[in-house]
Amino acid sequence: MRLLAALAALGACGSGLSVPAMAQAYQCRMPEQLRALSIPKRPGKDVRRVIPVTGYTLALSWSPEHCKGRENRPGEALQCSRDHGEFGFILHGLWPKGKTAAYPQYCARSPVQVPLSVVRSTLCDMPSPRLIAHQWDKHGSCMARDPGTYFRTATKVYRAIQLPDMERLSRRALTHGMLKRELARANPGMTPQSIVIRSNTRGWLQEVRVCLGLTYRPRACPAHVRQPRGDVPLRIWRGL
């Protein structure tokens, strides 16, 4: 019930956030036929961690950077081949967080298969069946009783994020702090302190993470969340 109430609050007219369909995808043409997902294998031993949820992180992966050099890999075809669309930010995941750096994970005692109907409704937001299976098993199982509820929640929160003009920003000399301010300006209630920017060792944007409270509204990231300095240079690959 708490989950449904929080989603209703997120979609309320006074939220200041709109929810356009497939807001982050330039195009999306998913295949008509999909193979059933295999149940993911869990890594290592003693990975199950069931602890209270105190907030969430919404992770948005910058697809052009992820796909650089992966265009012809069969396992990356949906996201990277351009046969099924072109993507900007995709949904990496919605992750439950704990009071400290430790976070809930793999809360189900054994992995559960994600139904094909849920995969199909999620692919334009998260264009990787393998990632869908993993996100449900590791994170979603700690937030919802079934994959459908988890992915409806994750995609609604993801689609509510308004993005700045990334093509324009890619042509500027940027820093981490500048991109944070652009994102905060586009989303009422969000501040630069709500946002974490991840880049690779060469300074190219990889991911944006937004810290959220229990009602899925932006909050200042907890003190244990590592933050690069705001003046760190940042570049955005457009996939050209």
C-alpha cells in the first residue's frame, strides 16, 4: 500500500513533473518476438541482504557512451545496434537504499523469472532483457512482490525525470557541477545535492543517479554517497 500511495503522489498534478511516454528514447522499435528470459545466476556466496529501506536511487545510463564499441555485439543488439532504435538516457535501475552504505539486495530466497509481458512493456525504457532480469532479482525483489509492480514503479519514476538538451550540452565545455545544475533546473524540487554524476577515467559521462526519499521525491544524497568534485571536467559522447 505504501508503494501505491507513493506512486499516486508522484503522479499528482501538483508535482511539477510530467510523465511523457518513452521520454528518454530518441526512437524505439522493439522486436515483435521475444525469447523467454533465463533465470539469472547469482554471484558469489551469502549475497542476500534483507534490511529496512530508507530511500531509493534512480540510475540513468547514458546509452551513447555505453554502446561505444558494442554496436555489433549480439548481447547488446537491442540497445546498441540501432536496428531497434536510438537511445539517450535509459533506465539502469531503481535501487532501494539502506541507512548506511549497505543496501538491500537479492531479497527473494531464489530468483524468479520475469514474465515476457513485463519485459515487453519495459524494453523501451530498459532495452536489455538481461538487465531487466538482473534488476528484478537484485533490487526489485526488495521493493515489490512481483516484477510487474517493480517495473511499473521504476518506469514511472524514470519517465517523470525531465532532461536538459543533451545535444546542446555535449557541445559545451562542461563540469560535473554544471550538469547537476542543468538537471536540477529542469526538475522542480531537485537540487544539485540530489544528483550524482558518474564518468569514466577519460572524463566521458556514463550515468546520472538521483537520490530519492521513500515517496520517490528527490532528496539530498546521504553523506556516505561518494560525490566527485563539481569542477571535474565532463564530456558527453553523442554517438556520432
